[in-house]
Amino acid sequence: MNIEDILPDSHRRTADFAAQIIIKSPENLRRFISEIYKHEGVLAMRMTRALAIAYELSPDTIHKHTGELLEILCTSENHGMNRGILKIFQHAWKVLNNDQLGKLLNISFNYLENPAAEIAPRVYSMNIIYEYTAVYPEIKNELESIIEFHYEEGSPAFRAVSRKLLKKLKKNK
């Protein structure tokens, strides 16, 4: 299996095809994850997009590898690749142990508080932290403060998601 041949472009149809390949075989999934380490460019972004789609279609398939994905997220500076992994962790955070969850929350807070970061990782991070407030409600106030602080400087998309989450945070107090 040559991943470059499976993901020759960034089209959705190509990513869907790759996601099906990932779901059909645990070996293909392991290969995708191991190859991500070798590719820091566009191919790595395509791979994480395919993994995110595979997660949407079959979460249990990816859950076994969340630790590896978290390590990639912790060590990579490829923001496009990190965006795909954060998208997965919007829901997959629930399968992490406490140490892993601490790492994910640290990364998420860093993205959320960085106004220079791309919008998608900031929004995914905001959603991860919000979902985590169901387990630890004491971080609601911190999340609310950060969102309000960055609201005015945020893009229209950031502000739209911020409004929705602020409404939920205030409703659940």
C-alpha cells in the first residue's frame, strides 16, 4: 500500500476513499499512523483528514490509537496536520487516561489562547475544552474568560462558535 497513491490530491472523494481503506484493515490504520511521522507536509495533512473521516464513520477503529495520535499532536508543528488530529479529539478525548487528557487540554488551551493560530484548531480546541467541562465543571469559568477575552479579535467564525459556547456555558451555571 503506497499512501501517496491513495492520497494523490486533497479532494473529499479521495479522503473518503482513504478513510474506507483505514476502516477495513487494522494494518492499514497502523500504516497510516506510522507514516504520519514520516511526512510533515501536505501528505500528512491529507492523512489526518482521512483519519478524521474514518473516525466519524467508525470511532472504535481509531480509539485504540488515540495515544499515538496525541503524541503526534504533542510533537508536530504542522498546523494542518494538528487540525485533523484536534478534530478527532473533539469526541475521542473521552478514551484518554488522565495524563493524556492533561496533555490534550494543555495543547487545546495553547491553541485557544493564541490569536495567531488558524481558526479551525482554535475552534476544535474550544470544543474539546467545553466538552471536558462536563467532567470538570470548575474549568467553565476559565474557558468563559478566555473566550470573552479573545472574542473581539477573533474572526467571524471564531466569534460565531464563541457565542454558541458562551450561551451554553452561561445556561449551565
